[in-house]
Amino acid sequence: MGWWSKDVHSMNDLFVHALRDIYYAENQILKALPDMVDKATDPLLKQGFEKHLHETEGQVKRLEEVFRLYDAEIQGVDCPAIDGILEEADTTVGDADNKDVMDSALIFSAQAVEHYEITRYGSLIAWAKLLGKPECARLLEQNLAEEVATDKALSQIAESGVNQRAAA
Ligand code: FE
Ligand code: FE
Ligand code: FE
């Protein structure tokens, strides 16, 4: 059973594993976002993806700082969950044959990504505090706040006309 049986013996190992998981995920998201910017038609949605692309670059830097503060080697581990979410996003968005429906599909897919990130940051923050690393927790909290704000902004954009246009 992969990492679970082999590499994770302690809470410390689990924290580092989870950090590498989200580090990999953020880097995959960074690769996926330019395509989402391109595909979005609604100007607010396009701007929202652009903004989150810049935020994600900063999030990767913060994670690298967390690795340094924790004295762990900066590296990613495969995250089949984010790979699956992004693969599904590709298929769902690719299947939309109308611009308005595509915007709704982009929001639908992006919110799945944000929710994955939110669960990971929630655990990482709690564990960083438990492990006596409040500076790590603070950096992770900044990432979490951006994911939560992005999720809310996506809901607002969906409800401010994108969904209605897609349904028309
Ligand atoms: Fe992120
Ligand atoms: Fe994962
Ligand atoms: Fe995000």
C-alpha cells in the first residue's frame, strides 16, 4: 500500500508526506490554470483564474518556505487525487460544446480543485500546530485563505450570470 505502509511511521512523517502531496498538487494546478484562463469566456471568470494563477505561484513559494522551516527536503509525491480531478476537469470542459456551458463546467471543475486543497491545508495547519511549528501553520493558513476566497469567488461568478446563461 505504497507510502502508508513503508514511509509513514510518525506524525512527523505524515506531515511531510502531506506537504509533499500538496506541493505536487499545487504544481499540477499551476500547469492546468493557463488553459483554464484561455478557455474562460466570462471576463470575471477569466480574471479570477488569472488572479488565482498568480496566487498559486506564491503558494508554491510559501510551501517551499514551509519545507525549509521544517527542515525537510523540498519535493513532491504523486497525488492521484489531484491528477484525477484535473483529468476529469479536462474531459468535462472538453465535452462542453457551447461557451456558456463551458464556463459553468470550468467553475464546476475548479471548485473540485479548491475543495481538495482546502481539505489538505486544514489537516496540515492542525498538524503544524500540534508539531510545534506555528510559523509553518501561519504560511499554510495564508494558502488556505486564498483557496477559500477563490472557492467563494467562483460561486459568486457562477451565480452572477454564468449559470443562467448556460441554462438559457
Ligand atoms: Fe492552491
Ligand atoms: Fe493527494
Ligand atoms: Fe487553489
